[in-house]
Amino acid sequence: MPLAGRALRDARIGVLGQVRRTCGTEISNAFRVLRPVISVAVMTETDSSLADTTADFATADLYDVHEDALQSVSLQLLNLGGKPRFTGSIRTVRCYRDNGIVKALLNSPGDGSVLVVDGGGSLDSALMGDLIAAAAVHNGWSGVVINGAIRDRVAIGTLELGVKALGSNPRKSAKAGEGQVDGVVEFGGVIFVPGRTLWSDEDGILVER
């Protein structure tokens, strides 16, 4: 190959090599910078959403911002407590016309939790009355959500406790203590997992996925 041709070829190779090295460095540097930034951005978006909510939340606003992270209860429960807006970590009970476990739990420290009671949707007897609800307030529970009935609704409506239920029935339930504590329960199109967060207000109930 003539000297001029070799010189031209070497020059091209040199330029291409420089471009490759330069681009590789820029791409490598870009990824070193962008990967942490993207990761932090995603974590911040997810964490800031639900962790920082307070008693001033509105479920409609919360859902608009964090739709992908939330479930919405479709079951139309009545707002029966004296605290229409409440939130807290979920505890659960599954029982049927027997509120022995409900009574025992609400008479123990609640630490701001919300007790979700799956009573199978039965309105045949009440799973909570005013005495149990008053014990819940005394023990620091934030609220109680019942897929079933309560009683003493006028008295419960005066207590500083969030309460949602299907309705009321003056008939008391058995207290044999049959049922399950802190298992995953499902109703109203939502899965309630113990330890996840629940938000409730006049518009409805949202549950962390």
C-alpha cells in the first residue's frame, strides 16, 4: 500500500479509536451518574407518597397521586365513629357472629393501628358495641373497619375512634373466641395484609398494596 494510503488509513483508525474511547468514557460516565439518580428518584417517589401522610390526608387526593400503590374498597361501608378520618397499620380478624377475638384485641394496646374485621358480611349480630369501642379508644387504636354490623351506634358516634361497618343490629354476638387473627383477609375488592397501611375518610377506604 502506498505511504499516503497507509497514512490515511492510520489516521482514520486513530480517529475512530479516539471516538470509541471518548464515547465509551462518556457513556460509562453517564451510566455511573444516571443509575444512582434514577434509583433515588424512584425510591423517593414511592416512599414520599405514603410514608408522609398524616391526619390531614384526603383519600381522593391520595389516590390521584399514588394510584398504582393503592387499592380502593368498593364496598359501601357506613361512617359510624366520631372520627371520620383515620389511618394506621392494619391488624385483622376473621370471624363469624363471634366477637370474642375482637374484644380481646381491642382491649390490648393498639399503637395507632386499624383493626379490619371480616365478619363475612353478616348483619345478623353485632361484632362491636360501645364498651368494646371505648376500650379501643383507651388502648390507642386509630379505627375499626367491620365487614359486618355494630350496635350502640349513637354512643359509638361520640367516641374519638374511626369506625366503618355495614350497618347495625342490637343483637349481640357469641364470645367463644372462634376465628383467625392477623391473616390476610379480602372483601370489597381489596386484599388487607397485616402491617400495610389503611386510610379512611368520608369518601371511602384506601389500602396500601
